[in-house]
Amino acid sequence: MKTILGKDVKIAGELLHKGELVAIPTETVYGLAGNALNEEAVLKIFTAKNRPQFNPLIIHIASFDLLSKYVKHFPVKAKLLADKFVPGPLTFLLPKKEIIPDLVTAGSNKVAIRIPDHPLTAALLGQIDFPLAAPSANPFGYVSPTSAQHVYDSLKGKIAYILDGGECNVGLESTIISFDEKENVIVHRVGGVPLEEIENTLGEKVILQIQAHESPDAPGQLKSHYATHTPLIVGDVSALIKKNQDKKIAIISFKEKYDDKNVIHQYILSPAGNLEEAARNLFKTLRDVDKTEADIIVAEKFPDEGLGRAINDRLNRAQHIYK
Ligand code: TXA
Ligand code: MG
């Protein structure tokens, strides 16, 4: 299959209507989209990504008003959060209606839904009359794409079209939340909306249930998600440099510069010390550093606040498989 890169929302819509796959830009990362109501299209997503079918997909809709077409009910708190963060990097896990195929939710009775904040994808969703199932547009287990070129690099030949919407503004996947029977907010994945902002909006604490493995009952991500091919270690950078004197080292840091003869590449994610900027640069940096001749990647632990939590989560998952 020839993969076309372009900015034509109409072509993208027509292909999706025919059951083809289109990569779509969002503010978080690029998604690999197909018609969520068409099981054949949904199956193609799993195949193109090489993703196990027990790992459910997020569906993308044009506005919060459409939510009740796909979910049975939602708490008032969901609406309060939507007023503040929608469209945006917040995914709601809610009881699904029949119309959503079990294949999308991997058999779970809850569906994950979000309203992405990107003008091209908003226009696309406005043009079609079905929701889009879209996981991040990377091969299963690799770093999520934050540009059309990233998608092209790994999925060319496997999908019909890549809607090029430039670089992703947030650069990290959405925060995934659900509500327990007492309507407490449960956070399943830390992401583009910081926990503190959810807590400030509702005036209450959230409950963290970040899971290491993916299954409908244990939402989250596999630990090996986001893994670079080059081994990555998170920790005290100066100590790790000393410990790895026999290796060519690449460093990923927040704002600090490290000097050592073995450091062959140094990526500072935000010289000004801004976590939003660091988040935006993270996945591109992981891809870039993976192309160098470094033997190992050593990354700092970021401040555990705001988007720093999501950055730490992604870095920790990237290092896991080498342990
Ligand atoms: O920002 C994002 O959320 C991006 C963009 C494209 O929207 N999407 C994304 O999708 O990150 P994906 O498939 O890479 O990650 C979705 C996560 C997975 O960990 C999956 O297990 C979880 O959401 N998930 C999806 N549907 C679920 C469900 N019904 N129950 C539990 N977990 C679910
Ligand atoms: Mg993903």
C-alpha cells in the first residue's frame, strides 16, 4: 500500500469512510485512526501496529455533547472536568453503550473516550458521522510519534494516509481517568493534564491506579512501552556516568549540562526549566538519541510535579525491559 502524506481533511474522511486507516494529528501524539464502529477497520489498526487485541483503544469524538451517544452515563464531575479540559488531553473511561464494538474495548464494558484538540482533526471529526478509534501511531512497544514524519518512518506501506498537522503541542499521551462507585476520580495513566490541575478543579484528591500491564480490567500500559532500542537508565546522571566509563553515553536532562569525555550526546529538554517544553521534546529526543551510536542513554529523574510526573512515567517504562 502506498502511504500518502498530506493535509487534505476531505481525502482523510473519505478513506476512513471506506474502512481505511489514517494517521491523525492530535495535541498529544499522532493517532492511528479507523472507524470505531467498523470492526474490520478496527482489526486493521491492531494489525498495522502489531498490537495484541487484549489492549483496548481510545475513541475520539468531536465534542463532549456527543458523549451520551456512546456511554450510558457519566457523573457531574466528568462534565466539570470537560468544561475545563475539553477539547484536550483528558480521556474518560465510562460505561459503554452497545454501539461500541467489544473489539474496541477488548471486551470491557467501559470505553475510553476523548475529544482531541487539533484543528485538522477537529475538522475531520466534524466531517464524518462515526467516532475514530485511535491508539498512538507507533509500532507496539515503541516511542509514540509526535510528527507526521515519525509516523511515516515506522508505518509507511501499512496505512493509506497521514494527515500532517505539524508537531504535537503537548507531546505526551492523554491522562486517563475513570470514576469509582463513590465518584472518586481514578487516574489510570498520567499524561497531558497534570493531576494537580484535576485536583484543583474538583477541590479533591484523585486516586492513582497506574497499572503496569494492559488489559481491560487493568488499564494502563505495558511497562515496555516507549522503549528505545538503545538501553535507557534513569537516575543520578553523574553517578551513572562514573559507573559506565566503558560506554559511549547519551544524556537526557531537564536543564542541566553534564561534561565528561564519554558523553557523546547531550539532550537538554528545556534549558529554561519549563516542564511543558520538556514534555513536548521528550519523544522526539528518544527517537533522535536512538539513531546515535551511543551504547546507553542516561536520563535524569524529572521533578515529580505537573507534567514531570508523566515524563518520569514514560522514562521509567522505557527503561524497564533492560532490567
Ligand atoms: O493521547 C492519547 O491518548 C493518544 C492519542 C492518539 O489520542 N492515544 C493513546 O492511545 O495513547 P494508546 O492506545 O497508545 O493508549 C491508550 C491506553 C492504553 O494503555 C489502553 O490500555 C488504555 O488506554 N485503554 C483504552 N481503552 C480502555 C478501556 N476500555 N479500558 C481500560 N483501558 C483502556
Ligand atoms: Mg500508545
